[in-house]
Amino acid sequence: MRSTKPIRVDYWIAAVLLMSMALIAFVNVLSRYFINFSIGATEEITINLFVWMTVVGTGIAFERGAQLGMVTFFNLFPLKLRKKLVVFSALLGAGLFILVCGYMIQAIYDELTLFHATSAALGIPVWLYYAGVPFFSIFVFRGIYRGTLTRLASLDGEAR
């Protein structure tokens, strides 16, 4: 029987970014092997795609509860306090990404108004690379929200 689960956009984005990085690296290896020429721009593109993929992957990790945690101590606390700690942890994670987004938006603004810097290899305005971080942070906030709901539901199930 076929599954009717909806396609997850964040999974597809992570997959496409990873596939693009692998393809770019493979083309660069082939060019070095066959024509003894390395394509310098591939490093610039790959690094920025990696940053974007890391942001998307962070959202997936928050949702799955895959981030680092102190589970041994957490399990020693009473149920009510554990629920509060789950919410507090989610607020800290969201606060961190609000700061990251704020600083990136400020950097984008500075690039657009003051610096007008371009990337070294391709000459692309660097704010285009920066823009991926706050844009893909949408998935981080969604992951924090969903992960928090899942953990709170599991704690409620534990209480029964």
C-alpha cells in the first residue's frame, strides 16, 4: 500500500543542496583529472551551499530531537519541571536563531547599502549568499516548534 504522506519541502531542499554539492565536487575532480584544471568557483559555491544545507538540517534535527542534550539529568527531574525545561530549551533555540537572523539581515543591509562586496571567484554580490541563512531559518523555527510539541506530547504520554 502506498504512503500518502506529504512531500517535505525541507527534506527536498536538503537533498537538492547535497546533490548539487556532490555534483559540483565531482565535476571539479573530473576537470582536474582529465584536463589538469581546477575550477576555482566550485569551492565558493560548495561552501555556501553547505551553509544553507546546515541551516535546513538544523531545523530537521530540532524536529527529530537530534540536537545535543543532557538526557541523564533531564530524566531525574519531575514531570512538571521537564515540561518547563522543554519549553525553555525551545525558547533558547528560537532566541539563538532570532539573533542569527537579525545579524544576517543587518549584514545583508550593510552589503546592499554600504559595501557592495562581490564574491572572489564569481563576482556575485555576497548578500545573495547571506540571504539563504534567514530564508532557510524558517525551517529551523518550524523544527523547533514541531519538536517541542512532540516532546511535550511524549511527556504527557509518559504521565499516563
